[in-house]
Amino acid sequence: MKLLLRTCIALLMIFPVASADAEPWPGWRGPRGDGSSLESTPPTDWDGTTGKNIVWTKDLPGTGHGSPIVWNDKIFLVTCLEDQQDRQLLCLSTATGETLWESTVFNAPLETKHSLNSFASSTPVTDGDQVVAVFLEVDGSEAPAKNVGRARNLTPGKIVVAAYDLSGKQRWLARPGVFRSVHGFCSNPVLHDDLVIINGDHDGDSFLVALDRKTGQTVWKVPRRHQTRSYATPLIREVEGADQLVLPGSLAVTSFNPRDGATLWTVEGPTEQFVASPVYDGKHFFVTAGYPTHHVIAIRPDGRDDVSDSHVSWHSTDVRSYVPSPILAGPFLIVADDRGTANCYDTATGERFWNVRLGRKFSASPVVAAGKVFLLAEDGTMHIVQPGKEFQQIAEPQLGERAFASPAIADGRIYIRGEQRLFAIGEK
């Protein structure tokens, strides 16, 4: 009996039991697609330079801004080996950061892009059975760029969606449509029932498409009216007993039926281009945008057709947020401004409680856990804020490396992709 007890204790030391609130981080912005985590004790104190509370770091091959995703003992992320022009999907161990496998999805010339973009910016997604990665494939040909301030060329291409089992074997590969944007490519795949949904907003024949999760075959595909580039990831929520897929982009905010792509309602504008994903608190979808004008809007989702004048509960234009997605923390909406400020709004009224400069720039989208909001600045500083009517910063740990990818939270750790390394942060 004593031997059995000692064996059990030893096994627990090697393989800790996951806490009751542990959950995976399976795709863009986590298990609910809104940056929220159920972790009750996320780390709040670390230093990437000294190694304080850094469980491990992993030098990453190539470059990319796609966020890491986590499923059980595996981490998946995408990268581009620029010298070889390889677009790759990587699988790492959560225990050590060791590379378990890597697979080249395709080899092709590098596309034209914005200086703040990368050649591997789309965050993959997994359901625990397979992982789906998305890239842009170009052949090197050029065409005049549309919707730009000065004349220049771009490299049009095709969206590539590839599914792999968790051992690295490719199951299917699909090219659901063309894509052209002078700013480059990013489209985070979203899983819904048996579908993989891809936003194909670009400066051309834009579309929203759903692929069969098992085969990659197109189930439905709907055109987008204004054919204008945007990079927002759709959010799917149940509203009054029916699912809605809400997607900002193409000069509007639109709700679709995710089963067939039928349009449910639309809010025209309020601007041209969108990057940030929406969030939902059960009463409103909150959208931040964009370019060339900047907005935060709260939309009631119980309307039909054009609800531009009837279902916008509040609308703010006093924040310049474009790339980072907003985050909900109870009755507070936290909005990170690209220029380095953070804002806190009352979700019900739109009253702005505070506007505070935290860093130089934000590109990553914030996450929330245990009532704390984590805002990662481009210089690698994590600003940990307690939401409330008064601004309160709890901590300011440093990564020691620039970072553009949004963090992932899983099993008591925070995973952050820096420019060169992946960091696993938590108690050693």
C-alpha cells in the first residue's frame, strides 16, 4: 500500500492533474473566440530576460504573427521560412517546447504585404481531431493594386486551407477562392458544427465561404457586396435560439446564418476597413473599426435586414482602435488603441470611464482571465489591468522581445509568440 501511495505521488509530480477550470485554447481568441479564459490563477509576474517564471522558451524557425493554439499536450502554430519560401504548420510539446512535427503546406513566392503584416499571420484552429491552417499562395505574377493612395502592384493569389491530423498527416487541402490585397493576407478559420468558415474579404471578388470539415469541399459561398479588403474574424453566437455569424467588413457589419450564409441583418458602415473581431455580452455585439475613420459601436442583434438606424445602441468615435480586438470584462468593454492607449467603456451606455496611455503601440488583441485584462504591447510589455470605473494597473511584466501575436492561455500558463521565440509562462 505504501509503495502504491509513493508511486501515485511520484506520478502526480510528473503529470500534474489539470485544474477544474483548465480548458484548451483551440483557435483565434480561444475557446469562445472572444479572448476569454476560465483560468482562475493565470500568471501575472514574469521576466523574459531573467527567466523569472518562464517555464521554457523555444526558438522558432521562420517568421509569423499567427497566435499559438493549445490542445492537451500540443501547441500548434504557423510560420514562413522566408529563405525557402515554405509555409509550415508546427506542432510543439507543451511540456518542453520540443518540436513534435513540422509540415510544409506549400512552397511558393512571397506575397506583397504591409510592413506590419507577416507571411504567416492566420491563427490555426483545432477540434482535437484535426488542425486547420490557412495561408495565401501566389505564383509571383503582379497586378495593379486597388483602393490605394498611390499606384503600385501587388501579387494576387489563392487562399489555401489545409487540414492535418494531430500526428501531422495531411487530410485535405482546398483553395476556396482568390485573394488580392496590397496589405497582404490574414484570415483566421472558424469552426462551427461540421463547417470550417473563412472570411475572404479583399479588393476583388470578395466572399464568405464554408467548407466541409471532413473533406474541405465547399458547402456554401456568398459574395460580399463592396469587395473591399478587411481582416476581421467572424464571431458566432446563439441569439434567441438561433445562431448568428457576425462579421465586420466590406463597408458594413453583417449577421449571417452560419448554416447557409443567408444574410440576417446589416449595419452599414461605419467605415471602410475592419481588422478587429467583434465580442458579444448577450445583449450587444461590440465592434471596433477601423480605417479611415475610427469607431466603437454596440449593436442589438434582434433585427432583420438594414438595422443601421434602429439597432445601434451607442456609437463612439473618440478612440483610434483598428487592429486589436476589444475585450469584455463584466460590464466593461476594454478597447486597446493601436497607438498605445487603453479605453474602458460602460457596455450598457457607451460612457467612457477612462483613457490611459500604456505603451507605444498595440497590435495583439487582449485576453481576460480571473477578472484581469492582459494587454500585450508591441515592445513585449504586458499591461495587466483590473477593469473598473477607475483605471488600475496590477502588473507590468516584460517579455524582453517584441511581440505582435495575441497571447494564448491554457492549463495555468500564458503562451506568447515573440518575434524570435515562443514563451511558456507560469510557475516552474
